[in-house]
Amino acid sequence: MARCEVCGNDYAMTFEVHAQGAVHVFDCFECAAHRLAPICEHCRVQILGHGVEADGHFYCCAHCAAAEGATGIVDHVETPAPA
């Protein structure tokens, strides 16, 4: 058994995440997200989706990026299907 590095749970079904040369051990995806997800530099939410990056800064969406002065970033907008 291995111990989750976030909550300390000693659990038989932990899993490893290899990221940026380090190995992390977690007992659930919630703990993995808590430890590894980047934080939006504007609203401080954990970025669990794609997010956006501007000049080395991470944001949850184009709105937050624009609020911090980034330009030219747009969120994905679904276009209507041709008639």
C-alpha cells in the first residue's frame, strides 16, 4: 500500500502521476487535481480544463486573461452548422 501525498490516506489502490520529472502518489483524482492543477492568475480557480496561457501566465478562460491585459485570446465559440 502507498500513502496519498495530499490527504495521507494509506490505500491499496493509489496511483502514480509522472509530471515534469517528478513522481506523485494519489488515492483519487480529486487529490491529484488539488496538487497538480494550475491556478488561474486572475480569479484563482483551479484550472481543470484546457485553460489558456498568455506570456507564460495561466488563466481559466479568455475573459480572465483579458482582465489581466492579455490580448488576442478568445474562448472556443461553437459556430452554427451551415444551413
